[in-house]
Amino acid sequence: MTGSGSPSEARSLIIERLVGDSGEAAQVIEAGQAMAERAVPLLQKSLANELGVPVIVDLKTVEVGRVTEARSRAGETFAMTVVPSPASSDTMTVVMDAPAIAVLVCTLFGGDPDLPISPIERELSQIEADVSTMVFQEVAQALNGSGRRSLELRLPVPRAMSGIEARKHVLRDGAAVRIVFSISTPADTGTVTVMIPQRILLAGRGGAAAGVNEDDHSSSWRARFSEEVMRSTVALEATMPLARMTLGDLANFEAGQIIEFEEAAQSQARLSARDKTLFVCEFGKLGQNYTVRIRHPYDAGQDFIDGLMPADAGRA
């Protein structure tokens, strides 16, 4: 299990789980807009160099959203990659829809840009996936930046996913900025959508930086979250695991039946808010009142692993 961290780390964990680690919408959009506008001319130039002919790159929109919405408007056929950085394994999620892929593949192989392109309504071929990977690389380099504002992306980007692999790839939920570019020729147009978690976007743009002291960290949180959010109340719930049993045993329950707690149940209470588990606690009593004492922050990954190895699995 994860040990207890510093107060700032615990606060970050709680706030991210409850409200998605989101900043002020206006601040997020402003930072995303500035990043995207700087990237447009770089992306247009780099794609022209790769394709041998110019394509039109425009910034369509910058808005707040959730990382899990990256594929929501891409249709059935699309390409996707998730680019890591030292700060996060999902610093940038990039999705390109089928019209954009068709535009780029047709242009790369000498198609007439003034003629309509047949839409792609099937699984992507290896060549189309390779072209998508090339475009994702150029998008990542254009948005990566440099100096203090750099996302420090680990390049080259992972290969483009498509088909079932792309549709079933699990995206970690969280508040994000959504940047949508259009890639077009005179006859056709498609879109490339970029999702960057707000915690990453704001880290080098007025957010908390690594190595700041506790007072600076607290000030950055106050700046990033509105007073309304910080004053809002949440209901806390403490639950304890009861027992593991078969569905057959459960079906035979009768009124008045007594069920024993497992031996370690008292030390495995869960403290939750808004259906989000925050801490693992120890159940106890202080005077006439029942209590829970926080043991450590809840680790979903470790809990999943523990669930695969139940306590009685090794008993003969």
C-alpha cells in the first residue's frame, strides 16, 4: 500500500479525486489557446515538409473537457496515441478522425487536393496507421514547447492505435483542455483533437511547480480553485468490508441471520466522499462515539491487485 505522503500531496490527491484537479475555466482556456496558436504555424510548416505539398491547418476550438472525451467526436474510425512525459504517463492524448487521415494519406501519395476524397469506413491499413503516427509526432513537437513552459514530452510518440485497440484503450479520467485543429484541402477537411490534463497544462503556467515550499503550494491551490469550490461541503462515508461468500450463500440469507466480520475488517475501513474512496482507515471507538483513524491514502491499483489475491486464496 502507498504510505502517507506530505500534507500537500494528500490535499492534491483528495481534490483531484473529488473535482478532477481542474483550474479556473478561463485560465485553462487562455493557457490552451496560447499554446495552440503558437503551434499552428509550426504544425503547418512541418506537415508541408513531410507531405511535400501544403495543407491548411487551422485552430477550430479550445475548451475545457475530460480526458475520457478524447474519442467522443471521432466517429467509428480514428487513430489515437497517448504521449507520456516525466510528469505523467498521459500528458497528451491525440485523436485524428477518418476524414483527416484520408486527407493526409491522399495528399502524401499525390492525390488531387481539389477533388473530394472517399471516406474511410473500415479498419485503418498499416500505411494509414504509419501516416497517423507521423502526424502525431509533428503535433506533439509543435505543442511541446521549450523552457519553463515545455511539456517535456517523451518523443518519438508511441505508434498510432486504431480499431478495437484504440476504442478499448483505457483513458484515465480527469479535467483537461481540449484543443481541436482542422487539417484540410480545398475539397475536404478533418480534425485532430488534443487532450492535455489541466494539472499538466497549468503546472508550468502559474500552477504549482516542483520544489516549492508548503506556503507556495497552498497559495497555488487557492489561485486554481474558486472560492465556491473550496467552500463546498461533501458528505463523508465510512464503510467496512464484511465478508467474501458465494452467491449461493447470499441467496440463502434469512431475516435475523448474524454475519461475522472478517478478522482484518476493522483495519480496512474505507473513507469516501461522492462515491470516491479517499483513505483506508481503522475502525475504533472513543468514549461513546465510534471513530475511524486514517491509516494511508487509498491506492486503487494496489486494491485491484489485492482483489486478485484474496486473503484465503493460499489456504489449503
